[in-house]
Amino acid sequence: MRGKFLQSWTLAYDLVVVCLYFFTLAYMIKYFDVQSFDIKVHNFLLQDYLKEGAFPAPPGYYAILYVVDLIFRYKYPFVFSALLVLTFFFWLKFSITFRWLSKQLHISTFQVGLLSASLLFISPIFIPAIDGSFWYLGKFTPTIWHNSTLIAVFPFCLLLFFETLRWQIGGFNKALYSIFFLGLVIILIKPSFMFCYIPALPLYSWSQSLRFDRRFWTSCGFSMSFLAMLFLEKAWIYDLDPMIKIMYTPEERSTVVLDPLVVHLHFSKEPIFDLLCSFPSTLVFMLFWGRVGLKDKPFVFSFLLLVFSLMVYLLLAETGFRKFHGNFYWQIPIAMFLHYLCMVVVVVNQFVKEKKVGIRPFLVFSLVYLIQVAMGIAYWHRIFDGHALN
């Protein structure tokens, strides 16, 4: 009986999450204009490339969309298929989160579901009197509703994180095959997460034993292999793309340069305020559980990923027409989501362990965390009320 009860809760959460994402995406696809909505931009981009007999680079998401559209096209090219594909990947992100939290936390399935659902909305804190209409631009957030390639790659990044932990902590060498496969899939869909994963992996491996052992050198081998793939993909995107010569003059074409803060300060008018509002739960966590967190292996790995993801965004930029597209931003939402995920596990487990002793820190963290969730729900409501994603 208990197993059936737990299974019914799991199915209920799955159904709610699928409906949430399906109808939200359907609304945005129908009512948002193409200039402000990446899903429509990517659909039209795919159509333009197909006319030239090619796929946009990297091709992973577009290839999936193309195949699904062959089966489920309804009226317009890639519209209904995008709705199905992105709803599936959103649900997969939730499902992976739910199952990992179920293994890590000794709480009820109902509570795990609520916690997993809250992570779908976690957001920076917005103060309209200061932020104005910019609730998203200039801040750092783990919740993205509009970028199709990020939505598609998100669950694979979560799996790569967990498989890496399985190998690093548990010593399961079979996970090595999964790590390589998932890294390749990520690079073929949207390589952004690898920008922080590649430098973080060897450093994390070394931190576990403080020795240059076999695991460290294997990590270096993975990082170098993935880095080589990124350089090949860079050449594909910047030099071999057949549409570059058609759509842009030589002066408009992009390259990668070291240009600290230029993109961030373009979007952030109050950088210190935006930084504090983006990481309030982290500040509370480090105040009360910093020492515990730094001994927790998943949290340490997620924190390294977050640090490197921020460094990449703040230091690197593109020139030409891509300059303010923010293409070095997209690893941050994934790293932040993993950071919150690991943070929540530490806090809940410490509370269950300490019980009444840890009630005040837990209440403070819960209050700040719930404010961030409420802000995320307000941002979601704004999609319908204000047709705004900025």
C-alpha cells in the first residue's frame, strides 16, 4: 500500500509539472513576439539553415526538433514539435531532481515533491523601485523559461554532475563511459556548461585527496578531451558556418576576446546590488553552514562549478553581432541550480540531524529561500500578465 501511495504522489507531481510547462510554453509561443523570445528565434533560424541545406551549430537541439517535427507537425513548422520537445526536457529536469533528492533526503515523498517544485521557481530577489522593468537582465538566476537550447541541455548537465560524483565519490569506473557520452551530448546541444565543468573537474578531483593520483590524471584527460571538442566546435560556429558569410559582413562576424565585465555591466546598472540579490540564500548558508558545506563533496563540486561559471561570464566576451547576446552566461543557470540543489540537501539533512538545536538558522534560511521562490512565481506570473522576460 505504501509503495502505491508514494507512486501516486510521484505521478501527481509529474502531471502537474508537465501541465505547468506545456501551457506556459504554449502561451509564450502564441503571444510573445519573435524578437524577445528565443524559442521562436531558434525555430526561424532552423528554417533559414534548412533552406541552405544545413543545421545551426551546434546541431543537437535542432536535430531533435527536426525529427520530432517529421512526426508531430501541426500547421506551422517546428511550433508544436518545439512545444512537445521543450515540455519533455523541462519535465526531465524535474524528474532527475526529484529522484536525486529522494535518495539524498530522509523526508516524505510529498515533501520531496514540494522541494523539487520549489527549485523550478528559485529566483533572484527583485525590488521594482530599484530594478524597474529589468527583473532578469543584470542578475544571476537558475531559472530560465525562454532559451530552448538551454532547456534542452539542462537535464544532461544534471546527469553529468551526478555521474561525475558517482565516479569521484563511489569509485564506479562504469560511470566514466557515461561521463564521456554526456559530455559529448552537451557539446552537441549547447556547450556552455562545459566552460565551467572543464576547469572544475581536475580541481575537484585533486581536492578530494590533495594528491596527483590516477583519478586526478583521468579528470585531466576528460577535461583536455572536452576542451579539444570545444575548439573544434568553435571553428565550426565562427568559421565554417555556411550562414555567416550570407548574413554578416566581415566586420560583424564574432570572435572570442578577454574583455572583463563589459557584457555584465551592459545589463547590470547596480552590479553590487544585483550580486547580493542573486545569492541571498548562499550568503545565509555560508554564514550558518559554511564549514559543513565545505566538507560535503557534492556541495564543493557545485560551488567550484558556480565560481568558474561566473568567471567565464565576467571575463570573456564576443565581438561583432554576438557581443551582447550573452552567450557566455548560459552555464550560470545550470551551475546555480546545482548549487541550490546541493545547498538544500545540506540544510535539510543538518536540520533533521540537529532538530531543535538548528531551528533558528533553518528558519532564517527557509525564509530567504521562500522569498526567492515567491519572486520566481511572481516572475512566472509576469510572463502572462506583462508578456515580459527581461
